[in-house]
Amino acid sequence: MKKDILEKGAILQRDRETYAIAPHIPGGITDTATLRKICDVADRYGIKELKITSAQRIALMGVKEEDLDTIWADLGERPGAAIGLCVRSVKICPGTTWCKRGVQDSVALGLKIDAIYHAMELPNKMKMGVSGCMINCAETMLKDIGISGTPKGWRVYVGGNAGARPRIGDVLTDTGPGDDEVLEIVARVVDYYKSCGSEQRLGRIVEQMGIEAFRKAVMGE
Ligand code: SF4
């Protein structure tokens, strides 16, 4: 029986025959050349449907197994990390780049985080989000690690998730306005998650430890 093919980023579809693949589009920010390339590849392989996903990707639906390798080659990409135990996605809102309500540059920070962490293997799947203000359009509080812009800097949340047992993330800490401090905190959380010996999703770990103990373990406070 067919199943997902993790190393090819291929997700078995409801027909139990074809796959969906999702090229990586950091922050969902793209250009006409990239869109044309995706459309050209879709036309070349007879792919009739594309879906804009909640992770700010464009998925090609109904891909034949025998076409997977050449499609990725034609896209000029390594298979996207839409499945598997890894950092699946970094959702990024328009922030001060485009949004009139933005107070911090979520695009710049989010793209840095994406470049470092996208596809990094971890004990379980992880999703991240970066919002440019506390309205949280990147669903920051439903991410394993979520970051929201405040008038003074950034607020970092941990342990959020959607899914069958949704959880609102806890506030880990606030930082100043620069990117370095918040990047250091994200690194600490990821390092702790890698080394804590649990294969649960981060929210379950935070829940069991309590946010104060988790904060102390990660931040040493
Ligand atoms: S979170 Fe704030 S900055 Fe980002 S899109 Fe929403 S309103 Fe704009």
C-alpha cells in the first residue's frame, strides 16, 4: 500500500495513488518568475490543480509517483519539508514591510528564521510564526514557537499548536527591538527541544513542565 514519501516531500492523496508536493516559498513571498516556473512545471506534467496552503506554500496536487524526482529537478529545488519530523513552516505576516498596523519587521526576522530552521530535523514536527504586531495575523499563539511585534520589541510564545488538541502558546519572554536577541532565544528553545529527550510536540512538554520551569530550563532565569 502506498504511503507518504518523506524524502521526496510527497504527501499521499485521498485517491491513494497520487501525491501532493509543496515547493518552499519562504514567508509565502514570491514573484512572477517563480509563479511562472511553478505553472510551467504543472503544465508540463499535466497537473491540473494547485492549492495555496495554510503554510504559505503552493501545493501541486495529483502528482504521479514516477514524476516526483523530475518535477523537483525542474523546479530547481530540494523537496520541501511539508511533512516529517522537522521545522515544517515559518509563517510570516506582512509586518512593517507592507502593513499599516505593523510595529516590527516580521518579514526580515521571519526570513532569517526560515533560512536557519526550515526543514531542520527535530524530535517532532514544529511550526513557527512571526507577526509584526499583537494582532497576530501569522497565528503566532498557535505555533510551537511564535513571535509577535510589540511597540518595544518582540514577544516570544512557546508551545502553541492547532490540531486535534489545540493549545494557546505561553509567553516565554519579551525582548528589545533588534533581531539578535530574539534569534538567540529561538535558538535556545530549539536546542532545549533537541536535547530534552522527549518526542512529544513542544506544547505537551511546556504543559507538563509548566511555563515557569520551562522558562528556567531554557533561559536560566
Ligand atoms: S499581525 Fe499586525 S502587522 Fe502583521 S499583518 Fe496583522 S495587523 Fe499587520
